[in-house]
Amino acid sequence: MRLINHKGGRMGILLVSGNMYEIISAYELPKVNFYNTSTLMLEDTAAYLDTVPRAYEAVVIMDDALSSRHDQNVSRLSELLQKLTPIRGESPVPVVLLTRDLQWKKECSGLTAQYPNLHLELHPYARPTVSLIQELLRRYSRRQPPSPSSWFRQTTGKAEAPRPSATETQQDAQAASSKKPSFLDRLRSKPKAESKRTATDSMDKAFERVSRGMSRVVAMTGHRGSGVTSSLVNVASEASKRGLSVMMIDLDIDYRTTNLYFNRFHEQTQRDEAMNASLIRTLARPQDHMITACHLKDELWLTSLGYSFQDRLLFGQYVNAGKLISLLSVLRSRFNLILIDMPMNVLGSFQEALIHIDTVGLCASNNIYSVITTLRNMEAALDKESIAYLNAKSKLLVTRYNDRSRFQNELFTPETVSKVMTSGLLDTFMYEVKVAGYVPYTEQFDAQIESDLPIVFSSRDHEQAYGNILLRLMEGTK
């Protein structure tokens, strides 16, 4: 790990955040510099400090840098604090622990008596939000004394956000009036800050031929782990970037993974109980979808459920094929593209709605396990008539494409995946399935779920891949 000497002699924040470092260091954070230039775990931090000058402004530790054993983490934090004990005449270096684990309240109450430079910042989120990280890093990078409150207060037993001061409120209002917020603006990487990513020029003509008066309903399905949600999110983002109006419907009420891809929605569900039940309310009153769904950016919308919504009675009453059919009939008059997240086991509960879906994006990887699992899930979830409908409406999306994968000593190409899938392994799924495209697998692909930035915005290869897939899914629309 090499040392950064930042402008103006400022050495920056020592960020101990594990794999989250790559994501956070890509944020646009004015007036915040990072001391380290690669990932750092808590267990390695004390040894690392022996190799570098004490020129950092603060040490910020996050959950991703901790091990699974709490006792080890406490011991390593104590070792780090002891190493950072100021020598006579030195200013103490703030050590900030940003965590959602309430166990640390008890541990830190004892440690802070001995080490007053330790500051605990608790938050109530599944992962810390962009704005939360931003505010904390700015605060400690200026060596300001920490606020006595944290993002998680024990008042009435519920998580409560701190009340901003009058000055902060005025500054926030000025910032909001000068720039319309969006989940992309919050997370655009530094190297690309000056040039906004636009649609690929070579595909512009093809998209110009797509009528803005059309409407298409596309369901994304496949076995668990086949890339159903990532495909939906990136196709939706590409369509929105191309100027199409898009509504995403997340019917995967068991996993609700769209919360992880769109932090804006997740944050709203934390604050607003009505948004927490967005999917239920949208299915119950389709005509109010502009109020009940979450507006993410431009013409990109999402209706899903927050993680804390657990009313099973309402699931049975509203999350069904009849309600979905009614919703689709309303949405067709408003959106160019309606994308539905429905893994194969979920699709089984909505078989009556298949006739109202124009195209099915069937997700599978180019390995025999994924092909067999897709067919077995299909046979278990659907009746024969529904499988025939699915066969007729499907276009294959080969996700996590491995260009070295082989089948019978030949490259396992997307076309081969389609041929094997319809070769008679399932006698009700034997008609040719066209290939919509394939998504190359890279390390970046897994990071997108933590970055709040779909990979279609950060990788030219994936922008091209999802652009081609979008065109194939919309074929026949003029």
C-alpha cells in the first residue's frame, strides 16, 4: 500500500473499510482525501501504522473491515487505540467506528473512558447510506469535534435521524435548489466527474427507430442466482438513459433485492411507511401509481416493498395475478417499458398473467448446472400450458457469461445454451428460443449491488451488452 501526499499537505482519512474502500473511494467527495490507496482490514491496521508516518487526520472503521468474531474485533480496536495514544504535544487522532451493531455501545462506553479520541457512530441501515458516509467523512476530515448524537438514537425505542441545525438546513435547501438530486449524481466516480456518460453512439440509430408511443411488458425470470434482478435493473437503467419511460415492478417479495440496487428507494422506505408498502398500495390502486411508486430519476420508477414490511395477510390479498393484470392495463398507457422481477418460483403464482406479458427475459448462465436448474425450476413451478406460453414468449439472456466455458469440447456460446435448453431435456420446452444477448462477467459486476450504481453506467462493455439486450427484448415495437 503506497502513501498519498495530497494537495496542500493534507494527508486525509485513513479508511479501514475492507472491500467497501473501492466503492467509497469512487464517490465524489469534495474536500475529502484518503490516506490509504487500497483496502484495509481492522486486523491489519495496527501493523500498517508502524510502516507509515502519523499524518492522517482521522481513522474511520466500518463493518466491512471487521471479522465475524466480536471479541477479536474488540481486542484489535483496543490495540489500535493504544498505538494511536498521542505523544506529548501531539493532537489526538480521532478513531471513528461506523457500525449498525448495537453490541458496540457497551464495548465503546468502557473504551472511551480510556481513549477519548474514540467516537462511535451507530446507524440503523442495512448498509450506511451515501449521504451518511459523505457527512461523516467531511466532518472528520476537517478535524471538527464530533457531534454528541449519532444517526441512531434511543429515544422512543425507534431509530431516529439527528435533527439538523438551522445552518445545515439552510445549506441543504440551497444545495437542493441548485441541483436536482438523483441516485446517479450521488455516486458518480471521480475520474468521470467531468464527462457525463451518454448512450453509445453506435446504437443511437437503432433506438431512434423505437417509437416513443409504444409500450412493452417484459418479465425477467430464471432460477435463483441466475441474474434476474441485476438484468432487470441494468436493462431499466439503459432504457431510461435512452429516453424511455420505465416502471420496474419487484414481485420477489421474499428477497426484495431492488432495495440494494436503489438506495434512494430503501432510504424512503425507512422514513415513510407508505413507501415501505409501495407494491401493495400500487397493486391495490393502480390509478395512483404516480403517488404510490418511487420516482428514482427522470422517467425511471420502481414499486417494491421495504425490508420491514411483513403483513402476510396483505400479500395474499393484493400480490396475485388478478391485481397484476389490472396494474399492467393501467401502466401501458403511461410507460414505454414495464419490467417485472419474477424469478421462476414467483412466476408460478402468476401463470394467469403470462398472456398479458409481451416478452419474457429468461436468465441463465452458460454452464450445464444453470441450464438444468432452469428447466427443473420451470417444471416444478408451472403447468404444461404455462410452460408452452413461456417457451413462445422467451428470449434468452446469458448472464455471468464465461467465455472459457465449454460443453462437449466446444465453446459454450449463448446459441449453444439455447440449443441445449430446447433439446428435449424438458418435453414441453422444445421450441427455439432466440438469444437476446449475453452479459460478460467481471469483478465489477458483483460490486454494483453495494455501489448504488448499476454497472451499465460504469462499464462500456456492459453498456453495449445491455443496450443490445434491450433492443432484442423490444423487437417488434414500432
